[in-house]
Amino acid sequence: MFAKSGIKPKGLEEKPFISNAGLEIWTMYIEVKSGCENISFEAIQAFQNIMGEDLSTFEISTLIALDRE
């Protein structure tokens, strides 16, 4: 993004930092959410089967909590 130009867009100046772990779970959320209206255990199981992922209990709980917000 702005790493190439070295100029941070004004809209990103006050945005909070997201750790790599946060980005990873957010990416999973977007991927699971793209296949369903509401994230459920069944949707997460399907995601794991299709993507070859083995999510932890914490990751599953976080995905469901993000969807409830």
C-alpha cells in the first residue's frame, strides 16, 4: 500500500495498529463470511474442510464473536 510511496494516506493516520495475529483472524473472518450470511459452526467446518485449515477453539470462538458484533 503506502509502503511503496512512503506516504501514508490521511484516512489511515489515526487508524489503530492491527497485529499479524489480528490480520490473520480478520482474513479468515472475511473468507468464511464470503460463503455465508451468518457464521456458524457448520460454516467454519466447511471452511476448514475446503481450505485445509485446523482452527483452534480460540479462533473459532473469535470468528463467531466477530460475526455477532
